[in-house]
Amino acid sequence: MRILTIGFPVDASIFRPGEEWKRASDIYTLQGNLYGLVEQIYDFDIFIADAQGVVNSTSYSVQPEIHTQILERVVFGGILICFAAPEGMEWLHSQFKPYSTGGTVVDVIPGTPFSGVLERFRRQTAYRTLLRLAGRWKALENNNTGMPVAAWLAAGQGHMVLLPWFDQPHQVIRSLLDTVLPRLAPRLFEDEEMPEEEPPEWVSSFSIPGLQELAGEVNGLDEEMSKLQGLRDQKEEERRELERFQGLLWWTGIPLQRVAEQALRKLGIEAYPEEPKDLVIDLDSGRLFIEMEGAEGPIKVNKGRQLLDYINADPKPENVEGAILGNPFRREHPDQRPPATSQADLFTVDLRRMADRHNWRLLLTKALFDYLVRHLSGDKKAADEARKWLGII
């Protein structure tokens, strides 16, 4: 097996954590004049690329024939691992688009071949771009707003993997080579001393002491691991569901709307989105329209004008109540909002006057978070108090 790194210089010893890596004898790093490698690309099995390094490597970027040969080698059974960046991935010619800025908070999607490794290094993640996926790309890891930062594509007989950057990228590569890639592409990792052909049927009639017993133990361990993995995936999903509620304290836009809806439902309050309104709650005598906003500063009067437009457009505006659920100064600690340096309150004066005129409630997502925490802690009064807070009792 031969490994070629592109814009990602490494020491070969990094890929040999144990005796099993003696067979990984050929590791090369692209550098200098690369034209001599054009005829050798098909001899490599695994390609490891840092997109940022590709951008910074003039000698590599001017050789599209090498790009093409790498992709062809992948289709015929090779593996490409690329650390994603906003630039440097155009040569992959695939159905995704990098965009936006980076971050460090991610959620690993359970049930993929990469879940274990990505979860192990989750706290070391420092992604440099988000990915808009299309086609047969599968997300492996999302940021805290649900946008992919890692993805995987089965390309012909091979595989392409887009990873975020990590504090210790070499450790991630080593872990993938030890655990994940041998399962995805076992032929690349077969012992070169063993023939590739299948053994004849009669070979199994020649028993070796302990062989069958070990095979049975391995099967039993596989079953136990499968059960434990299923249980782990379930617990991880429950953990991620609870962790999302922290978004009530600092998220904005659609993610904030969704997590608020989920929090209200946890409290037994049936809220639902209804275009173009953010959330609606059906009441005995009408409906409650809730408009939401997370802002770097105070919640401004334009959100009130938006709510008023939606109420006036309703067939029975006289039966519609209004509320604004805001997350002002969302980047500040909730106990320090508004910050001491701010001249504004949580809601602007104009918005407060409009809310007073129309008898709307101005509410904070931090209060919703507090009701939810109390409810999940077993406080039986929290749900009723949340309904009173919304004015629906």
C-alpha cells in the first residue's frame, strides 16, 4: 500500500503506531517539481490532502493532470482524504460547495463508519468552512446549526472523505488508517504475504486447534459491539437533543426558531411554524403569533412591524394575540445583558411602545430556557408557569 500526501507534509513514522503498520512502507509527500510523478499517480492507494496546503502549493496547483489521475485512482478503488477549506477544493469536481467561516462546536452524526473516530476527536475540531452537499454526499458531522462540516462519498470502487481541520490532524489520520479505512477498503490493507485468491473449499476441513473457538468468540464480540454501538448511538442522540437547547441562549435565525419550538413542545405547549410566521399557538378563542429574533444588540422595532403585518393579514385579526420572543445581545453572557457599555435596553424604546399599544408580550429566550431546565429537573409547576408567561392561560 502506498500513501501520497498533498500539501500535508508528515513524517512516515506517524503512520506506524504499531506492528501492523509495517506493511505501510511507502509514504510520499508532494513537493518541488511534480511532473515526474504524473506516471506514478496510479501506483498510490491513499491520498491525503490539505485543501489549504494545496492553495499554497504553486507547483501542485498548476498540474491538472495529476488532479485527474488522483480522482481516477479513487474511482478504481483508492481513497482520498481531504481537509476542507474555503479554497483549494475546486479540483475535486464534486457536488458540494464550501462557504462561510469556521468554528469549533460540532455534532457527530451517529451510525457512519467514521462516527467513532470523529467523536473521539470532536473536541479537537476546528473546522474552516461549511459544506453545501448535493448528490450522493453524506454528512458525517454538522456544526451547531445543522450545517455539514464533514462528508463522505462512495465514488465508484473508492471513497472520498472531507474532514474539518483538527488540533492534531496526524492523530486523526492515524486513527482512520488503523480502524476505519481497513473496513472501507479491505483490499488495500490485506497482508501482502497472503495471496489475493480465495482458498479452495476443502481447506476448511483441515482444523487448527483454537481456530473455531476464536472465530466463535469474535462473532460473539461483534454481536456485543453491535448492541453497544446501538445503545451508544441512542444515548448520543439524546445527549445532542438536550445540548441543542443551549442554543436558546445564543442562536439566531431558523436554528433559534426550531429549538424554541422544541422547547415549547417539551413543556407541553403545541407551537408550530406557519409561513411566513415564526411560530403559532392555537388558543381557545383564537391564535397567538410569535415572532422571534436573535440579535447582536437590542431587538428593534422592525420585528414589531413584521408581527403587526402578519396579524393584520389574518382573516380574523381581532382574534390574534402577539408576542415577540427575543434573544438580544446574544453573544454576551445572559447575566450581562445588556452589557455595561450599551446605551440600549434589551428591546428598543420604539418596540416597547408598539408592544404596549397592541398589548403584546416581549419575552426572552433565556426565560424559556429556565422554564425548560426546571421542567426537565422535575419541577411540576414549570410548565404551567411557562403558559402563564406566554399569556395562554
